[in-house]
Amino acid sequence: MYDGANWAKETIVKIEKKMKEVVKRSCHKIPYTTTDGIHDDWTEKNICWWTNGFWGGMMWQMYHLTGDESYRKAAIEVEEKLDANLLNHGGMDHDSGFKWLPTSGANYRITGSKEAYNRTLLAADNLAGRINLAGGFIRAWNDADDGSKAGWAIIDCMMNIPLLYWASEQTKDPRYEQIAKLHAKTVMENFIRQDGSVHHIVEFHPVTGEFITAHGGQGIEQGSSWTRGQAWAIYGFVLSNIHTKDAVYLETAGKVADYFMKNVRENGAVPVDFKQPESCPWEDSTAAAIAACGMLEMARLMGDEGKKYYDAALKLLHFLVENRCNWAKETDHIVEKCTAAYHDKEHEFSIIYGDYFLIEAMLKLTGQELFIW
């Protein structure tokens, strides 16, 4: 297989050259996607949007790598802007880990900032407060005043509960970890199918906690296999293993990763849904980058037994770097052919977390990553 570290070093040189130009154009933005190759800005459009932490995360990763102050300044600007979200009760949901671990959490890890620590812990408190004790799950969204979604939980939240593990580690208060583990247990029992495929959304009765049904969510339909959901499960369960040392989480990640590897296209491309028709060419490059990050952590934890995951991660990353990355300095995005949801009108565009997880994966391969989760 490939020499991952040396190849990654070459790719990181490309990333450094490109990001040096991108940060000049986007230093005051919170981007989600690009228009004609230039980052948009969600600062005013929706400060509570779930992806708003990833640009800050990219900036901290680049600052950690290079020491360039322009990245640190851009990252702190994102963190400060997100205070408007932190003070908006309706804008606080299950995605607090995505917003504040890459921003204030990363800041605290690097600088020890008391303000960053305070923000991260406030976000953790809010996430912990979303637990439904009857069902043992963290509620997903707030977007229904009639309570119709009070029992909804989603697979993405496995990537947010590391915020709770962090809070327990910092405060020595076990409540946060207990909530995270309760949610992870519920996900294992209700989201992970026998073959290793994953539900995106599961609806529970909000009073009794009883399983009601699963929803197709951002995949094709109920019972399908939305690939980014698979990737969140792989990486999310690995992170729970890292924080708790409980082997059941690594076993679960392996089950999902094996299914993922079995269904990736021969060339390494990842479709939007593993069960989409063969005639449908749509891809989601973000799923490949996220899954690769999870598999690299699995390989690190499993030693010789993890070699197959290391090789699988490299296959995914090689395909992305060689075929789905834009290295032109004139454009702001890197990863292309990303898709948010199967039934959206638009497919295969740039999405900020595709860039974030590609950078994170490359830095994992060389041992230069700032671990934020």
C-alpha cells in the first residue's frame, strides 16, 4: 500500500500554499460553501448554522502546523462571533460539539484561554441538558414548537458527545461522561443495524422513551444507508473508545467501518447513499474524508489488526487528493463533489467540513494534528 506519511507531507505542502492565500480572502468570514470558487459568509445569514465551527477548526489546525498569526486571528474571530449563537437558546441544539470543540475548545487546548474554556463548558452544559432520560438519547433539533420532534435523535450526535467527555475530563464531574455513554448505548442498540449500516434518524416516544420508527433523513429513504451518517458513526464510536477505553465502542466502529469499506466504489469514490441506484452518479466527498479520519484512529488503536483500516483510509484519501481536490490558489475551497443530502436540489458542491476533515486526516498521517475531539 501507499507510504502514507511521506505522501501526506507532500499533500500538506499543497494545503499550506493554498491556505496561505485563502485566509487572506476569508479571514473575516464564517464560510459554508463557495460561489464561483469564493467562500460565502454565514456570519449574518445564520450564525447558528451547524457547520459554523469548521472554518475556525481549519484555522487552528493551520496555526498549530505553521505558527502563522493570521490563522489564530481568524480562528478567534469565529469564536467571538459564535457568542451570538451561545446566547440564543433556540439556536442551541445537538451540534454544540461541532461548533465549539473546533473553536473555543481548540483555543483552550493551545492557549489556555479562560474565556475559551468558559465558552466550551457553557456549550457542554447545554448539550448535557438535552438528554432525554426516558429514552437515553440527546434530542436533536429545536425546530418544532409543537413537540413533534422532541423524540428525535440523529447519528451525527456521536461526533458531538466528545464535548461531554471533554467536560468530564476538565471538571472531574462524571455527569457529562455518564450522559455521553447513555446516548452512545442508545445509539448502539437502536441505530446500528446487524449488517453494520446505520439509521440517520431514530424517533423515540419523548415521554416513555419507546422506539417509534427510523427516518431516512438525508439518505434516500427509510432503511437506506446515508454515507455521511456511516462516517459519523465510525469516527464517533472511535472517539468514545478513546475517551472511555470501553472496547465495545471500537467494536461498533469496526462493524460500521467494515460495511463502509465493502460498499465504497472500486475507485475509492463514496456515493451519497450506499443504496442509491447504480445509475445515480452523485458523490459525497465529505463522507470519505470523515470516514478516513475515523479509520486512521482505528488503525492507531488496533495495531496490526488495524492495518486494513489504515489501507482503506489511504485509498479514500488518495482518491480525494488526486481526483476531488482543487489546488488552484484562486479558489477558496479544496474538496469538491460534496453533497449535503440526497434529496436536496443541489449536489456535488464544496462544503467547509470536507476541507476540515481532509486537513485533519493529512495531519493525522504525519503526526502533526491538533486533536480537538
